[in-house]
Amino acid sequence: MNILIIYAHPNEKSFCSAIKDNLIAGLKINNNTIRIHDLYYSNFNPKLSKVELIGDPKTLSGYKTIVKYQHDIKWANVIIIIHPTWWFGVPAILKGYFDRILSEGFAFTYEDDKPDPKLLNKKGILIQTFDATEEMEKELYNEVTSKSIFYTWKYCGLEDWQHKAMYRVNFVSHEQRIKWLEEIYVIGKSIN
């Protein structure tokens, strides 16, 4: 399978980084082909410019990166997003990735004033970490972060999602973290 990991965390020693590493180890068991968009490591520019929005994006200095990332999304059978949840949302760099990469003409077009999604026949896996409790996220905040991602990608055609959420990450025991990492490895190993 062709697997694209979209990864957004600035600390290479974070729990999210350990999640990414364990996922990749599991994915390699079945000889999946893996590409990674490590947004902080690649210094991805999340700012959508006026030129990009209403002008000719081909004139931008980072245009080749946009085209490469879009090509990787088209290429992938499975898209996996890994991120921490900050202030009820994704890191700004990941939101900027969605704004710039999932553009009209690539991820969707309009047909009779309705969206015509272009990213069909793909599966998604969303892996999120939270400092909040599960009850807070689900009952008080109504899972706003995951729903935002699901609706964004649904607009583009990707509706089949698996969701793995880990709560109170900075407050749980070492044993709980190890258990989660084992579960992540199994998720990776199950994809073939």
C-alpha cells in the first residue's frame, strides 16, 4: 500500500514523535511504501498568500513543494495524520497545510455551485494526542478538532476514517504510554 503520513509536531523527542516511529515500524512489516510530510522538519510555510488565493500560484517560490505534496496525496491509498491538539485545534502549521494543499482545482472543484470532491477511494487514519480528558473532549468540546479534520477531508472526498485518540498524555504513567505505542504499532502492522 502507498502510505502518506502527515506529521505536525516541532519536538523530535515528543510522544507524537514516538507515535510516528512506532507506526512506521508497524507499516514496514508488510512492505508498505511510506512517504512523510514532516511539516516542522521541512519548514513548511503555512501562510496562504493573496497570490496563491486569487493569482497565479506558479509564481511562488514554494510552488514546487505544493505540487509535490499534492502529488503524494494523489499517490497515497492511506493518509495518516498525526498531531497534538492545542487550543481545541491542530497546530497552525497543519491548518496552513490544509489551506494551501487542499486547494480548489486539486482536492475539489465546483459543479453547479456544489463541491465535486477529487480525493476519492482513499482511507484516512487520524492519530491525536490531548492534555484534556476524554470526557472533556467528547462531552464539553464535542470532539471539535477531529470533526474539523473529518469534515475538511470529506469535502475533498475522503470519508473513511479510523480515529485513535490518546488523552491526558502529559499526565499518564509510563506504562500507559508504552501500551499506546504498542497499539499504534498494531495499527501500522494491520495495513497491507
